[in-house]
Amino acid sequence: MRKTASTNTINKEQLEANCGIAYTNSILSGRWKLSILAFLLDEKKLRYSELRNRLTGISERMLIVKLKELQADDLINRISHPEVPPRVEYELSKKGKSLESILIEMSKWGTKNATKK
Amino acid sequence: MRKTASTNTINKEQLEANCGIAYTNSILSGRWKLSILAFLLDEKKLRYSELRNRLTGISERMLIVKLKELQADDLINRISHPEVPPRVEYELSKKGKSLESILIEMSKWGTKNATKK
DNA sequence: GAAAGTACATACAAAATTGTAGGATACTAA
DNA sequence: TTAGTATCCTACAATTTTGTATGTACTTTC
């Protein structure tokens, strides 16, 4: 990122930096997605029911909705096994894995600052 | 945030206590905060009107609301100069500056992935 | 003396997000 | 026959977030 700008015009780098952040934000913001991604980063592959158990308080509807959005953004893969009862697993896609550094930074910052309040 | 009485809030507090990511998310999520912080990281100190101009499309109400929330979370400082017409500047606090690595990672990821779709 | 600039505030409304309740499927075990 | 399991779906309702419109205090400029 850049240093102080003395004029009131916004330069290209600034706009792009902000655009990048705004795009990432639009993909990740909301109450559940980051947690879903974090669990998948941690445990590689999780079943629907395993995710449901880890995400304390999430409704089945929200879990489905958010999993679908994450698939639509190509951040996770859905692996469906044709069995009865059904078995479906989720894992990070390549694009999803590329979020690792963001997730790690957010986790570190959170654990460091969560208690201070 | 939801009412304290709802079961969801209880679960949210649990998540915040147990998971750094959830805490960080609860502090940063929403449409504007990350952009506000990014501009302040870039330009060190900005007046209210300068922020308003950079955050294309934000209403004055939202800007005030979000600036107050960021102050309440001790991420930014408000510097009021006793002049007429009023002059108020905002800057990152120490805690706000500690978000730098998150902001940079999100900016990088966004600019890298935004065009691909 | 009317307009314009600053940094807000307030009431209200629209939109987005999240939640609740119930059901569908389709096989399997009792 | 009845109940159980895992994954997901749909209608609808509550909650949260964001937006619109308007006002305020004060002073300089036209």
C-alpha cells in the first residue's frame, strides 16, 4: 500500500487496492462463510453433518445456502457419494486454498484481540 | 447484531470466544468497514469529507454509523479540530494498524481474482 | 440576506440476511 | 408396518443492514 497523498485526487493504485478489498469482502462477508472455509482449511474434508456440528448455531438452511454460494464462487468442491443414506463431503478448491493466508491472518488477529475487550 | 435474548446470539458469543476468525469477522464484516480501513491505511489521515468522496456510493448516514462503530471497537481515532467550519480527521489506531497484514492479503487476493470471472 | 460548505443527527423505509417449521427422498433395519 | 438416517428443499417470518430525505449550527462568500 501507499504513502500519504497530499492532493484530493485518488490514484489508480488506491482504487485498485480498494477494489481488491471490496471484491474479497463481497465474496467472504457474512456470518458463516469464513468459518466454513476455516474448518475446511483445518480438516481438509468434512461431511455436511460434520460441518453442521462444528458451526454451532447454524441452521440447516443457512448451511446449504452458504455451501451453494461458496460452490458458485468456486471456493469449495462438493463430493457426493451415491449411497444410502447419502454421504456428501466438502473440501476447499484450489481457489479456496489460496485464501489460506487471509484466513490465517484473521485467525491470528482474532485470537490476539478477542479477549482484550 | 441480533437481540441478546435470541439463541443465535448466544451461539455467536461462543463462536467469538472459541474462534479467532469469527471474532475478526464480527468486527470487520459488512459493506464499508474494510474499505474505510484500507483508505486510512493508505493515506494515514483523512477528513470526513475526504472519506466520503473516496467511498463511492456511501451515504452520509452509513459513513457516520460505520465510523462510530470503528471508534467503538478502537480501530480508528477521531481528531476534532475546534474550528469553523468544523474539521474532523480520522486515522487508524494502533489496533487498527495491526490489521494491516489482513488488509494487504485481502487486497492482493481480490485484485488477483476479481477479473477471472 | 441568501446561498454554500462542514460534520453530523433523526425519522423512516427498503433491501439483504438469517431463522423456523415442515417436508421430500430413498433406502434400511426392527 | 413403522421408524430412522442424511442431505437437502420450500414457504414464510423475523432481524439486521443499508439507504433516503431532511434538518442543524455556525460562518464565510456572493
